[in-house]
Amino acid sequence: MNVEVLFLGTGGAFSAGRRNNLALLIESSGFCMLVEAGPMIMQQLARANLEADHIERLFVSHAHGDHVLGFPMLLLNRMGAPAPLHVYASVGTCASLRALWDLVYPGFAPSRLNVRWHELSERGSDRSRVGDAASLPSVWGGDVGERSSHVVLRTVIVPHPPDTPTLAARWDFAGGTSITFATDTFPNAATVKLAQGSDLLVHEASFSAVLQPDTDPGEHFHSTAQQAGEIARQAECPCLALVHLGPQIGTQPELLVEEARADTDLQVIVPEDGERIRV
């Protein structure tokens, strides 16, 4: 089965110009899911020649502004869409998204939004919707219609600042292709376990061990390109895409590739905004 990832944005919270805030579109036959909805999501979709109605599924990792501030505009532009928007996020993040809508568009009847909320566990132990999930915290197994029955979404809580439940996610397609996504976190065993054997690991690299040797990324709850490469190798992922790039490092993709590869055979990609890859 062909699975494609469209990198709508590859930058972090402080990005501007060359790299916009992080957002992905994961697509295969009969399936499309937007990952993150940052401040410029409508412009990012427009650059990809996509209307808001095209988005019927959304995954949000956590409630920080660079991942959620475009959510009200996405909802507003979907008003009247024939299909509901299925939102997958932690319990706390879903609450934040609802509060954000109420704050910026007070008085709009919730019934007009046509949203289906899928509140995911913040404790990393919810397997109720998938059945046998090889002991991984699992949250969704194609329970939103026949067109998506060939996809299983699994999530796990990863370290981020206190009071900010943050999810890493993995999509397993019936044809055997698998993609794992982890951002706004530092190296941890939960990500390695979730990503084990994935065809593609999309992992944040807010910092560079080479370009910023005096910076401790763990203090900021983020990772270096070097650490992302180590995670990919531990998880036996053959391909790594570096995203959520800080503005100081996002202009030097070749250096980040070499840093993450570390003289191994790991395939490393530093995608530009608008780049599409087939997995």
C-alpha cells in the first residue's frame, strides 16, 4: 500500500520564513489525517491546494500554541462540510481545543461545528479500542468508518513540561507500512518502543549537538538531530525525517543529516515545507 507524507511545515515554535510551524498530512488510499494545527494551518493547506473540507481527521500531540492555534480557523472554514471532523488528542488537549474555540468564537453553537472528539488516554494504558495491541498503549483501530478500517493509530505519553500531556503516535497500515511521529520531547524509552520497526520515524530536532554544543536540549524538553538519530537506530527504523527545527539550525540541513546519520547507514531526510515523500 502506498503511503505518503506531505510536510506542510517543518519548523518549531520560533520558526518564520523558510520553515513554518510543524504540520503533516499522512495519506493513503481512502485515508487522510492532518497532524497538528498550528497558527498558519489554513495558509499551509492553501499552498498544498487543499480546502478545509478535505481534512476529516486531525491528530494533535499537545496543546502548545504552535500546534493548536490554527484549530479555530480550521473549524470555521469547515462549517457546512458534509463530513464531521474527527479529532484525536489527549483528554486535556481536547479540552484546550474546545476552550480555544469558545474563546475566539463565543456564541457559535457547538452543533454547527460537526466535530467528533476522540479523547485519548493521558496515562498511556488505554487499549480498549484496538484489542490486541502488543502491550502498546493503543487508542484507535479504524472505528470511524470503512474507509479507514485499514489503519491503526497508537499513542503513548512522552516527556514534556509538567501539565502538558504530550503524545507520540504511530500509524500502522494494513499493507505493512508504519509511520511513527514524536515531537516536543527528549529521548525516552516510550518513543523507542512505539517506533520499533517503523518504516519511517518523524522526530523532532529542535537543536543540533554540532551547532549548539553548549545547549542542553533536555532543559527545554526537546532533542538534537544526533539524539533523533540514536532513537531511530534503537527502534530499528531505516528512515528518519527531522522536523520541528529551530531557526538557528533549519538553514543547514546537510549538517543535520550527517549529525543524525553518525556514519551509519540510517537514511536521514530533512524535508522542506511542501515536500512530499512516499513511504
